[in-house]
Amino acid sequence: MPELIQTLKAIQKEKVEERKFMASLQGKDLDEQEDQNGPTFEDIQRRALGIDASGDDIVSLQGNMAAQTGFGIDLGLGYIRE
């Protein structure tokens, strides 16, 4: 059984390498696309709420996002945006 698993892994790896090669002939770099991470769900949610701050900025803790993290009115967040 381990030999079968190793054979299937080798076949799958060969197919992936072939696809990468064919994509590189067309000018696409699949290795580069694997390394890129898109925005997180929280980033998209902040943009949808109209908050133009990154997740590590205190300004991003507004409204529902603040309530989800445990902050809100009279719950310990003493920050005023100027």
C-alpha cells in the first residue's frame, strides 16, 4: 500500500510540474500566484463598513467590528478619532 501512495504522489507531482511548464510557455508564473495571499475576510469586512484602516490600527475597531473583539461603548476603549 505505501508503494501505491508514493506512486500516486509522484504522478500528481509530475502533472503539477507539467501544468506549471505549460503555463510558463503562455507567460504565466504559477509559483508566484501560490505565494500571493489575497485580503483576509476581516479586511474585506472593514472595507464594506467604510473603515479605511488596517487590522492592526485602533481606528479599525468601530461599530460591529469593535463589538466582535469585545470593545464598544463603555467597554474599555478610550480612543477618540481626531
